[in-house]
Amino acid sequence: MAQLTAAPLSALVDEPVHIRATGLTPSQLVCLRASLSDEKGNLFYSQAYYKASDTGEVDLEKDPSLGGDFVGVHPMGLFWSLKPETPLKRLMKRDVMNSPFQIQLKLCDPDVPITNRDSSTLTASLTLERWYVAPGVTRIEVKEGRLRGALFLPPGDNHFPGVIDLFGSGGGLIEFRAGLLASRGFATLALAYWGYDDLPRQLREVDIEYFEEAVNFLLRHPKVLGPGVGILSICKGAEIGLSMAINLKQISATVLINGPNFVISNPHVYRGEVSQPTPYSIELISSNALGFVAFHRVYEQTGDVDSQYFFPIEKAQGHFLFIVGEEDKNINSKCYAQQAIEQLRRNGKENWTLLSYPGAGHLIEPPYSPLCYASRIPYVHPNILWGGDVIPHAAAQEHSWKEIQKFLREHLISTRTSQL
Amino acid sequence: KMFQLTATPSSALADEPVAIRATGLPPSKVVTLQASLKDEKGNLFQSRAFYRANKAGEIDLEQDPALGGDYVGVHSMGLFWSMKPTVAFQRLLKRDVMNSPFCITLDLYDSVCFKDSATVPPRVSQMVQRWFSGPGVQRKQIREGRVRGALFLPPGEGPFPGIIDLFGNIGGLVEFRASLLASSGFAVLALAYFAYEDLPEKLLEVDLEYFEEAASFLLSHPKIQRPGIGVISVSKGAEIGLAMACYLKQVVATVCINGCNMVVEVPLRYRDLVVPPILPALEYSQVHMSGAVSLQRCFGELLNKSNHQSVLPVEKAEGKILFIVGENDECIHSRAFAERAMDQLRSHGRSTGRMLAYPGAGHLIEPPYAPLCFWSWQHKLACPVVWGGDPVAHASTQEHVWGEIQKFFRQHLVKTTNKL
């Protein structure tokens, strides 16, 4: 009797799952399929073909996939290679507290040809739950002063290091990473700054005082460890995170994922001082063979080369972790991280770490998240190319998530003990 | 100043280049050139590129580089070969090759426009007609014995060198390459072999006697030279073309584009001979990040197996063979198959083969300026399939190959008048 096992069946999304099939005939060719329906009913699928061992077993921790959505030994491949049935849809959990993503795992006879239809003989199946919050994590709607967001607190009566979580792209409030980070012991504020509630419908300017309010809010909270907070930020969020780290003394640790080291699109304002956006050459965008548009060259003549545009990063007091996807096709991440680091070096500062991942794209997310290679965002040309090769991107997500937590713990917790 | 856009010639064969120039622009202005085409089913294909006018307000596509858009650099025909369907997976293919051209609208916008629906109207437009048959070319529907297809004859008395044109698993009757070749002086029979008129709906076997009938029909035609004919063939058609070269004495010059040197999927029959097929191992297929499927490794695995009975006996071919290989072919491992055939010829002391391998070119190598079809819906597999190809390399390959094909046929088919 063919059997399919997966352990654990219910877990956080950043936890690996051990998948095995047993009771097969020796060298039997099987197909493992994963499918998921997101909260809007969009379907995502992945599949891989395996050959059973002499004892009729397939163990994804040891055995290579022969083909399908990935090739080789990748125990979590079925998760990070999930692809939307409707092209360009991005997988993103909206309600992180009340429900998990449910993934159906199926063991079937190989379907020839490859289709997503469940026409093949179903041998065994099971359902996995993938949660974005651990049991006991609480979510508090934040609507204080101008602030709009959600604060995620780890379970327990302790004090936790505080982190502000900033996304870019399409605005709104994105909570999944904050929920996960809280599950790993950080009091995390998922902060919206446009396109949410009564915040501006479109981003006009980046008011650093708004983000300062958020920092003060977090530090005021009885469960938040001080005296400094951290930032976890990506893309536009990282541009803002860098600006915050420079202007606000309470920022002790800043994670910048694929962000620029200069102002993009909207001016930054802080206490009357305005930093103007960097001029760009929109004619330098390019479409690939699939019609997806890469934007990473538009600052070729300005932000890529001219230090007059760079943020004065040497003024920041906290520590930086730069995370770079070298195949980022949306912004020239590698160049910008190197420029920022060079500027720190020239000013005799060593408060930085760089993690540069060959093959990784723009949207570096928590482990096992499917690679989003291209998608649409509001107000911009559709079909934006984010870039990334599936396998190295998955490896970058796994590695960077651990490093991010280590970095935040190192620079947010130790300062407290040194003050005793 | 009046914006002007010229395209010369505005009406031409699809394999002829067009000189595009713009004048009367503001000096140094960056503008958008957009090409749009609606195919016979109303599907829209578009391309765009951004150019900077010189100080005299001029742009000459033969000298000036595109800064960005669907291609970058100096590519005078880039607007043609970089056109992409607005709906994914569609392939541009002219069906009626006699009575109407493809009409391409060239629009010039005086700013950088990259959104699908431009909010400003173009400053000036120009229409270009691309014909698939030249003046005087005649088309004759063929229903002789079992033979089904269309014969294209150049204008004049002849006799003309005769060629059979074979496409692949797309089935039906594909005429555009035959009509274009006829426009260059060859008598070409576009030959259908399944899914057309009363031919079998599905290809269940390759009956070489059918193709022999077609060759005999061609040679019996008063306007076609004797004693030998040529074959131009792509993909599955190229496997058949190679079989024709091996077994049919009347075939004296064969062009095989991205085909296998083995009988694949369905058996080959010729009189008493039945050659068993090799079956592609679909478990080695790979799902591209777009969701389309790459089959290259399924066939690649066939190379590792020693299946001599399925290998076509190229050493038996009496005529010349030209193998055209796209090295970025994602459908089959084209280069490996061609090299195996070349090795086989050499090991039998035969010098009848020649291989032209093109780095960056994909599976669907077509006449010059045809848009790269990187992926499209494949009916047999009922899923989108990746054909592969890097746009710029693929475009220059198509230009070079077309010239080589005609040179090859002229060299080996056209009778020299001083032969005794």
C-alpha cells in the first residue's frame, strides 16, 4: 500500500517538512504534487517526479527529483516552486492570525503529459497547515496618532526586542513577515505608510517623522525591550529604513533587503529638511523575451554612479545588514549595497555586514516562499520583472532568514545587558 | 516642426528589411517607437523601443541605438522581431499567404511610453505591409492521391528547383515559409501530414511512403526540375526530413532545423521497414518559472540510452544534409542530436553533412524578422511549452540561416547548365 507521510503536518511556514513515500514498488516512477488555494481562490501548483528506491521508498531529504518544477535533492522544493495557475499572481497571506495556508500534497502515478488537472490516479494524499504565527502570538491593531499598522507580540510576559517591518511595492499593510518574526521572539510592528485605511492613497512624500512616531510608539510599549529598535525592510521599505537609520538615533539594527542608497520617486522630509528624489532615465527599462519589464537600469546615469545622490549613511549610529539578490532585475541592488558600504569604509566605520546571494532575485522572503519572478503592482506598468533563479533564490531565503534573526538578536539584545 | 516617420519600403516581403527614420523631432528628445500588428484572429502583437533624437532632430534605426524597451542597441529591424503577444502563449503565424499581408502600424510618441494603453496619442504613424508571397507567385491547392498541401510556384516558365516544406507537431498546413521561398525562385510544396483535410487527425506513425508520393508528385510536375528535390524541415518535420534523406533517393538536399536524428514517439514505416520510436521521458521535463514546460531534458535523456534501432541511418543518405541548430533550444537538445548524426556520417566516411550551430537561438528558427516565439500553447501536450531563445541572438540567427538555406539549395539543386 503506497503511503505518504509529512512531518510536521502543522507548522510555521519557515519550518521544514520531511516528506516521504513508502510502500511503492522498487524503482517505481511517481509524481508528487502540491497545490494551494490562496484567500482569493487563486490556485498554485508544483510537481516533481521521483523514482522509488529498491525498498520502494522516496525520501525527499535524500532523493533527487528527476524533473518537474525542480531537479535534484530539495526537501522543500514543492513549496518554493509553487506557481500560480493564473500567470503573475503573487502568493501572499493576508489574514495571518486566524488561518494557515493549506497545502494539499498528493502522491500519484506520473501524469503524462504534465497538466494541473487531477486526472492521474491518486494514490495517497494529505493536507499540511502552514502558519504565519506561532501559538500564543497576539496581534494588536495599531491606530495611534497617525500610525496605522499591526503589532505582533510573542507569547509570554517578557520584554522583547522591537522591530519595525517595512515593505515596498504596492503599499497597504503586509503582515506575514511580521507575524513570523514575532513567532521567533521579536515584538514586530508591521507598519503601513500609504494605500491603507486613512493613509494617503498614493505615496507623495516620505515623512520620516511618521516613522519616528512609530519608533517612539514601539519603545513606549511595556513589552518592548529598549533602548533601541530594529528595522526589517525590503525595496522601497529599505530606502525608508536607511533614511530612518540615519536620522533617528534609536535605530540600533537595520536590515536592508534589495534597497537603494538614494532617494527614489518621492522626496524624504525630516524636520524641514527635504531630500529630493534622484533623477532617472525611464527609457532604460527593458523587456525580456517574455515581455516582463526590468527597471534596474533606470538609475544608470545617476544613482548608480554619482555620490551627490547618496544617503549620508556614515551618520547612522546603528548596525546594518545588507541583503542582496544578485539577479535582482528591479533595482541594481548589488551596486547600491556596495556603494553604501564603500561610503561607510571611507568614513572609518565597520558597522555593516553584507550577504550577497548569486542567483537570488528582488523579492527575498521568508524560507520556502515561492519565487515570484514577475507580477503586477498598482499604478505601475504591469508585468514587472523581479528576477531570480528558482533554486538559488530558495537557498538565499533559507539562509538570510536565519542571518536576519541572528543579526537582530545580536544588536538589539546585547545593548541591554551591557547597561546593567 | 513637423514630426515625420518614414519606413522604406512600406510594402515588401516579410523577409526584406525596412529602413525606418524619424525627422522633425525636438533635438535630443527621447521618443518611443511602437510597432503593433493584429493577426488574422485579432490577436494583438506589440513592441516598443526608446530612442534619442540627434541634434538635428533625427533618428535613423540603421545607425542609432535603442536605449531601452523590447531591445537595446542598434537593431534596425528590432521592432519587428521583438513583437510580443499581449496575451501570453500566442504564436504569430500568417495563415493566408496570398491575399493579404500583415499590416504593422508604426507609432511615434514624443515621450517614453511603456504602458499598454498610451494616454497620449502618437505624434505620427506609418503603416508597413509585410507580404508572404511576391508578385507572380502562384498557389495551387494539392489533392493528388494521398498528398495534401499547397504548391507555390515562382513566376515564369521554369523549371524551378523543387522543395518540400515540413513543419512539426503544430499539424495542419503551414504555408508562410513555402510561399516566401517560392518568392526567391524555388517551387515549394507546403506538405501537411496530419490534422488537415482527410489526413489522420493525430500523428500515430510516420508513413514514409506518403512523403515519397509527395516527392514523386513534385518531380512529375512540368515546372519542376529533375531528378532531385530538396526538403526544408523543422522540429518533428526535421526528423521526417532526415528520414526522407536516408531512404528516398529523390531527396538530394535536406535542411533539418532543430530535429532529432532518431525516430521519436511514433514509429517510422517505409515499405517493409518499421523503425521503433524512442519515447521521451516526460518525468525529466522542467517547469519554467513562467509555468510553461521545457522538454529539452526529456529528449536529452534519450542520448544516454543506446537505442541503435531508433537511430536514423544517415550514412545511407545520398544527398546533402544541412543541420541547423539553435543552441538555446528548450524543446530538444538540438545540438547533441545533430552532432550525433554528423559523427555517424564521419564514422562511415561520408562527407555529406554540415552543421551550423547558433548560440542563443531557440527552437523555432523562422524566416528573418519573425518575432521570437519563446513559448506557446502546444495542443498535443495541452500545456504551454518553452521553445527558448535569446531575442537578439535568435533574430540574427534567422537572418543568417535564411541566406544559408537558399545558398545550400541553389548549390545542390540548381542544375548548372554546363554539366554534360
